[in-house]
Amino acid sequence: MSRPLFNSSFADEMYHYLDDREASGFKETSFYCILRKFDRFCCKENINEPVFTTENAAHWLKKEIGEAVTSHYSRINASKQFLIYLSKKGYTVFVVRDIRYRPTDFQPHIYTDDECIRYFIAVDTYISSKNKKNNIQYPLLFRILYSCGTRLNETLGIRKQDVDLQDGIVKLFETKNNCERYIVLGNELNDLMKQFADKCFYMLTDDDYIFTNTVGKRIDGKTIYNAHRLFLKRAGIPYIGGGNGPRIHDFRHHMAVKSFKQMIDSGLDMYVALPILSTYLGHKTIFATERYIRLTMQIYPYIEEKFHKSVDCIFGGIENEDN
């Protein structure tokens, strides 16, 4: 993949910074987005020399119109690391302060092993009177959500041509931020995909979605949300409601937490595990992966004890609040 073209007075150092990050074990693509924004900002501000003043910083710190809180947080804290890099190299730059991201009280539901077993018994024993295809597509669909950590829209957007049955690889085409990516199915999940394909793929063209309703159209999210509520009830897992879940999206949190823990337990260094997880989840930068890492540390104190200093160094210190 060719590198982006930077045009500001900091362009050369941006390339050197990417080299430095890559040498540290990160995928340089994790930093493209922030550096592009910073590069465009410097050009817009007519910063013609590699100097970043307090006035420049004040403009850069302002939250843009329509910018999400999390995006603002990622933009500022990520650029801070680049400014620190420049400062250490002797450039006259004002290092911006941290943007303190204050999470809400909401905590995603991380399923216990017993809850997982009960949930998928409910899925596998479900018999639909409205759409008989649900009897065979739900076990596959919900296992993809659970095992691969895909977003619901990404999963419902899988087309026949996106599925490589031989190698067990699925291309995710309808993704957030247009970051197309691939997921790899485990052996058991790929066997289930093959069984599903034997029963259904002969009716589909390459452009057709594989998960469909009674008239052969792409199944809608509301239908899946309703099914999820039913499976929770049958599994004896309390549904709190009011956006507090357990939500379908909590499967993504569950997968991320378990995967990061598994990589750490296997001896993989955090600086290697983090970009792997970030890329697999389809995040544009590693900073979007922070909440999953901190959730893992919250659930597993021994990981927090081992890596909290490294995480704070990467993402910037976070004010802990007891809510």
C-alpha cells in the first residue's frame, strides 16, 4: 500500500514518524487518518515552517462542527504523540493537552461460558413459523456475530460472492467508514457455513445477500434485534432494556475482550497484540480500540497490573471515575 501524500511543513517528519511507529510493531495505517488531518490543518493555517505555536494549538484543540466526542478525543490525543515526537527531535512545538474522555456508566455485557451455552441452545432449537430459512441461517448468523466480532450491518451485508468456502474467509463489504476487511472463520464455523451454502447458495446469484427474509431480500436489523431478545429470554439471561442490553453489539465487545486476553495469555507482546486486534475489528486507528483494551484490563486485573502503564503511555492518561 502506498503512503499518503503529505503537503505541510511537517511532511518529512510525518514519514519518519510512520517509520518509527512501524519499527515499534504498529501498523502504520493506524496513524494515517490522524496525520492526514493534522497535515491538512497545518496547510489550512498556513504554517509554512515546522513550528507549532500555542495559537495553532488552540485552533487545533477546538471541537469541529459535527465531530463526535470520541473522534475529537482520538484526534487530539493521537496528534499529541506526534507533537511529543517532534519536540524530542528539537522542533519548536507546543504539545497539546490531553482531551479527557469521560465514559458513561454503561458497561457492555460480557457473557459467561454458561450464558453462551444457554444462548446458543436457544438459537439452535428455534423453529420459525414465518421464515423457515431462519432455522438454518440464525445459528450461522449469530455465531458470526459472536465469534468474529462483526458489526450487525457488516454481517447482514455479506453477499454470496464475499464467501470463500474453501479457505473459510469472508469479505466484509458494507463496513463502517468504508474500511473493507476480511474475517477468517474457524474450522467449526466454516463447516457450518458450508452446510448453509449447500442448502441455500444454489438459489442465490453472486450479488445476493446470504441472509434473507421471506421474499428473498436482505434481512433487516429490527428482525435480528427481536430474535436476540427472544433468545435472551429463552436462555434465562435478563434483558435490562433502555439501551443497557445485553445488546447484539455486546458480542463484539465479548469477542474483543476474549481475543485480547487470549493473545496476552499466549505470550504475545501488547504492542503486537494491539494493532492485530485493531485491524481485525476494522478500526481506522488503534485509538478506536482503546475502550476494548481498557475493558479487558477492568475484567482481568492481572492484565491491568502488567500493562496499564503502557496503555496510558499510548492513549494518554484517563481520569478514573467511580460511577
